[in-house]
Amino acid sequence: MRVHVDPELCIGCGICEGDAPEVFSLATSTVAQVIMDPVKPEFEADARLAVGDCRESAISIEDGDE
Ligand code: SF4
């Protein structure tokens, strides 16, 4: 599984980083960066939680690639 953040939609709220700090980071940018690609199976649930919690719908999932 891979995740992608659309920088045009992301407002840098940090919710995704709170849900899945191993997968998303705002340490180096004002928009979320994906720091685990592909997402390891043990972090997929956290990543999916972040997708659901992102109010801007900025995170997309690409399945079948793990
Ligand atoms: Fe950006 Fe969505 Fe993450 Fe907020 S939750 S930082 S809008 S990708």
C-alpha cells in the first residue's frame, strides 16, 4: 500500500501525523510528507485512519502494491 498527499489540498493541520507519525511528517514542510513508501503492513491501519481523519481529503491510497 502506498499513500500520497496532495499538496494543493493539504492545509498542514497535522492530524495525519498524529494518527500515523511513522507514515506522515510535517517536520520539514508546511504540508504533510509521506515518510514511509510503501507503507509497511503493520502501519496500514494507522495510515487508513489518517485518510479518514483528513478533513481536506488530501490523502489518497494506492492499494495492491505492498
Ligand atoms: Fe494535510 Fe490532511 Fe495531514 Fe492535515 S490531515 S496535514 S490536511 S494531509
